[in-house]
Amino acid sequence: MPLKTATRWWPAAMFATLAASYSLSQFFRAANSVIAPDLKAEMHLAPDDLGVLTGVFFLVFAACQIPAGISLDRFGARLTMGATMVVAVAGAALFAAAEGLAGLTFARALLGLGSCCLLMGPLMVIARWYPPDRFTQLTAVIIGIGTLGSLVATAPLAHVAAAIGWRGAFWLMTVLTAALTVAIWAMVRDAPPGAVPPTGGGESLRQLLFGVGDVFRLPGIVPILPVYASCYAVTAAILGLWGGPYLHDVHGLDGPARGNVLLVMAGATALGYFTTSSLDRRFDTRKGIVLAGGGINAALLVLLAAVPAPPLWLVTTLLGLMGYTSSYFAAVMAHGRGLLPARLLGRGLTVLNMANILGVSAVQFLSGWLIGALTPSGAAAPEHAYRLAFVLFAACLGLSLVIYAARVPDRKPSALAQPAQ
């Protein structure tokens, strides 16, 4: 079918494909939280092993961001995403077949590499197909749909794992990842019909590499990095790692019950992205949305840490509220994108995302060490270990918000209402 004939439905189908692919990244990030007790029992893993196993995904993911950004600018989103997702297929299969910590860790590393473009690639496409003032809204929709992957990694994963085992669940995800890899190759286009795909073909390798340094010299980029590093990290640390063990060790919940509580958090997260995506345009501020959402998140973490032996209904409510208000992450990403010129878009987005994922990795490694240090050998982690971890999360987020408030100028959507570049 000629592309001109397909343009009526192509953007929507492409957008859906990109969002579904991003949901894979969210699933792989969050899956360990629900199956962690099963992995601990089968593989004899300690809490710090879980921290390493989950954190290595984000460490490799972060390490791949600069090469991925260069590739996005040079070759475009379609080619870069299609190639890396082949690696994700291999990682999912190896995770399902792993027989020990080394195999699981290597598979998680491959999943981190394979997922490294599953958000930045879609954001590149959004930036090329839509006007800048819609970036927050469309980013929120992509993340909201993608968060369904986190939702699938809660109660649905727990029930599937209970029925066919966690290995069977990952074999199913291997097949789904392969199918979406084919869909990316078939559906994604880097620019609208008639436009020249904006790759970095005119730049030499040296210019592409030096362009990374240019990103760090842009006004506002360095002081926005701390909030990138913490805003998603605290949510990921709970939904993707410690939520399941906390509910198991402190509240005695089995797999399906843990999944149900985390389902509330994941569902609230998706709902937040869908219902708050236009707040920055309504109030004509991105900075205000970030400070409000981040401040509420930090307060909820402090409350969760401050209440000893909280009833399960309160924990579920706090986690749900935390998930809902974490949607301010879309405003963070839009604020960062607003600081980037078109020439450096791919490299700039991946530099910002590298800070984001390095923050996730650091928080997970550090919290794994903290909880492991406070847990007697062979015993369940005590409640006070988790409460101290929540304090750690709140402190990281609060400090980054102070830097952001003091050093980063606002980027008002009303000043960006112009055609995409």
C-alpha cells in the first residue's frame, strides 16, 4: 500500500506499536519484584543478590544510552530499536532458561541492552511527528500505555507464574518480544511522509561523538540531571524490586496477594499518566508540575517510613497514591526535551535518560546493600530495614528537587506552541 494512502491510519498504528514495545521495558524492569521470593527460594539468593540482579538491568541500560543516542541521531529510531530488540528476545529466552545467579544476571544484562531504546526511540518519533507543545501529553500517553507492562508484571505475572512457573511466564514474554520486534520493523517511520528523515548522516563520527559533549554544555542540562536520576528511581525501586519482598517479609503475603497490591500501584501509575498529561498546558508550567508531583511523592515515602507496622489497607493506599503522582515524570522528560536543539535530540534525550537509569541502578544497588546489611543470614528482612530504605528514597528525591528548583528555569508550553522541527 502506498504510504500516502496509509497516512490516515499509519500514525495511530505506529504510535500503538511504539507504546506496546515500551511496555516490554516496563515489564522486564518490574518483573523481579513479584517473582523475587521464588528466585530466592529456587536459586538461594540473598537480598543483595536481588539488588545486583535487578540493578544490572539498569546499569547496562544506562551504559548503552550514549551509543544509543548516537545511533538514534545517525540511523533513526526504526533501525536502532529494531536491532536492539533482537537482543531483548535473546535476554528473555536466556532468563527463562537460567540455572543460577550468573545466568540470570547475564540475561538481565541483555534485557537492559535490548530495552535501551524503547522509550527514547518513541520520544524521537514523537518529536519528529508532532508539535513541541504536545510533547508532554504524548509522552505521558506513551508512558501510561507502557506502564501496562508494569501492571502485567504484578498480579497477572503472579497468577501465570503460579500456574506455569516463572520460567513459563518468561518463555511467553520471549514470544511476545519477538512479535513486537517484527512489528517495529514493519510499522515505524522516522519522519512523516514527504519529510526527509532527520538522521545525522551529515555528521562525521567525530562530530557525532563531540555532540555528546555539546549536550552537557547546554543551559539547564547539568542541574536537571539529579531530578532525572531520582524521580523515576524511587518508584522503580518499589514497584520493580522491593515492593514484593516488603509485602512478603513484613505482611506475609503470597505471590498472588503481593501481585494484587502491586497491581494497585501499577494501575494507579498508568491512570496518573492518562489523567494528568495535560496539566502542564493547563497551568502553563512544567517546573511547577514537577515540584508538586515530586514533593507529594517524597511526603508519601516519609509517611510509609514513619508508620510502624502499617495496616495493609494503608500500605496499599500509599503505594497507589505514590504510583498516581509519579506521573510527573512525563513533565520532567518534557522539560528536558525543551532544553535540546533538534540537532542534538537523540543524544540529548539519551544523556538525560542515562542519568535517569543510572539513578535507578544506584538506588537499587544501594538499597540492596542497606537491606542486606540489616538482614540476618537466611532470615526475612526486618521491617526497620525497609523503613530505612524508604527514608533513603525520600532523601534522594528531596535533594534533587531542591537543586532543580534553584537552578533550572521553567519551560512554559505556551512558548513552544510551534510546528515540530
